[in-house]
Amino acid sequence: MDVRRAEYIWIDGTTPTAKLRSKTKIIPLDEDPPIWGFDGSSTNQAPGNRSDCVLRPVFNCPDPTRKDPNGLLVMTEVLLPEMTPHSTNTRAACEAASKTYAEMETVFGIEQEYTFFRGMRPLGFPEHGFPPPQGGYYCGVGADEVFGRDAVEAHLDACLRAGLKIFGINAEVMPGQWEFQIGTLPALDVSDQLWVARWLLYRVSEEFGINATLYPKPARGDWNGAGAHTNFSTRKMRSSYEACIDAAEALGKTHDLHIENYGFGIEERLTGLHETSSYKEFRYGVSDRGASIRIPWQVEVEGRGYIEDRRPNANMDPYVVTRLILETIGTHSKIAA
Ligand code: ADP
Ligand code: MN
Ligand code: MN
Ligand code: MN
């Protein structure tokens, strides 16, 4: 019988930040990945006496990590046995908002920052003391400036072979810190693909004996945190500068709600230093990397485009962040929606 390996990926119930889990199902080559299940009592998703949870496939792509030429990565959502969304399933609400606000034609591009660790230390941090201060690492070149490039390149290859819509990669401001971008895509697609790209990041890092973390403030002190800048545009924003400004104004109306849902530990990262705006205030500005919302300079020049929400943490849930943006723009903007 012709079969293939399907790696089912899901988001667990760990708090305050959920983790990814996955396991393998061998399926007939000519069949789509079916609904499957798992033991929710081992993932903080169910009590032991009612442990069964359901995995429903929502997105799949070629698996670049296996020799199996027909291997699949299967992103799933978690359901209860009665086939309703599990309480940890944040995708269902994102799907509902995507439908409600479909006519806005919103698309997103998410910049995922992360930090490699070897053992207890960020890659590039010496055993004792600290590396030279920040300044030369961002988009650097040379063994004294960048750490982990082999793994970063392997991850980029994996994303491309999986067919993900990866936009680019760059070395970040702190040693061992990097970024990749997913998009531009609608809310559900950018989120499904970002979760798969995160899974690939962890999986590829195994081969290099290092681990990637999305922790928002991986090194205390004068070191940049890790964010997930979320760029977005509605159809109207893509043809009007006024609509871009209006969208930024709308986000100011629900600032606290977004901060509360933009990832655990956001107060540690959004201090007002290190290219952030304090979580306590809301500000937008052209080219301003110290603002909550940045309007890229080309957008002002061209009089249309998109805006960048700089507040989300690296450890945010893209289903939650994109849903909140859809809802806020949909209800509070006059022009952008
Ligand atoms: P930065 O200058 O902040 O580092 P990046 O180059 O890392 O920006 O990422 C820019 C992101 O903006 C990409 O993810 C891209 O998909 C996204 N983007 C570009 N144009 C649009 C648009 N019109 N609507 C939404 N997102 C966009
Ligand atoms: Mn970037
Ligand atoms: Mn960045
Ligand atoms: Mn950015």
C-alpha cells in the first residue's frame, strides 16, 4: 500500500504561553489527512477521565524535514469530542471575525523575531560576562557579529520547500536574535502559516543542538526584546493615506485590550526603550520606531499602503492579534473599514 507520513501539529493548553505539539500519522497516499485525536490530559487540555480531544486539519503543506517525498505537515485546530471549539482554540474566533469583516479585504505581514539559546545562554553570549554592546549585530556579517546563521538558512530552506509565503529574514539587534516574516496574507492564512513556520524553526534547530525561544525579553538589561510587528492593510488603506491614518486612530481607541492580548510579559518588553513605545501609552507616527504604530515612510510618500503595529510580542498568538485588529478596525474606523 502506498502511504505517507503526516505530521499533525496543534497548539496546546500551556499557560501563560501555549506550546506547539505534534505527532505522526501514516495515511494512504491518495487520501486527505482525516480528523484525528490526542490525549488532552498530557497537554493541559483535558482532565484524565475525559481526556480525548479532536484534531481537525485546517492547513497542510509538504514536510521538508522528512525524506518521505509525500510527507505532509498538517496544521490542525483542537475541538471537543462534540466537535465544538476547545477553550484553547483561538482560531475559531479568528475565523468568525474573518467572515464578519471579509469586505475589508484585510491582509497581514508578520515579522517574527526569536532568539537562539544554547543551554541557558543566548547564542553568542560568552560563558562569563556579556558580549560587546548592541550596535553591530543587526543585519551583521562575520563570525563576531552573527550567531546561528546555519540554522537560520536551514529554516528558510524548510519554509520555502514547505511552500510557505515567507517574505524574508534578517539578523536582529541582539546577538543570537533573528527574524523571519510571513505574509502578506489574510488573517487565517498568515496565522496558520506562522504557526507552521514556528514549528519548523523548533524542529530545524534540533539538528543544530540549539533551541529557539519566542520569549519577549530573553536578556535583561540593555538588550532589545523580541517582538512580532504586525503589518496590515485593508483594501481602502491600499488606496488611501487618509484610511491609513484613520486605522492608526482606531487602534488608539482599544489600546489596553490589545496590550492585554499581545503576549505574556509585554510590560517587560514595551518599556519605551529599545525601539518600543511604553505599553502605558499609545502613539503613532511616520517612520517612528519608538511609536506603538509606525507608518512606513513610503506610505506617506505614495499616499497609500499599510501600517505596522509594533506592539505584539514575539510570543503572541497570531489568531488573537489578527482577530483583534480586524475587530478594532471593523468597529472603530470610519474610512479604513
Ligand atoms: P521592517 O522595516 O519593519 O523591518 P519588514 O521588511 O521586516 O519591515 O516586514 C515588512 C512586512 O510588511 C512584511 O511582512 C510584508 O509582508 C508586510 N507588508 C508589505 N506591504 C503590505 C501591505 N500592503 N499590507 C500588509 N502588509 C504588508
Ligand atoms: Mn523587520
Ligand atoms: Mn525586527
Ligand atoms: Mn518592523
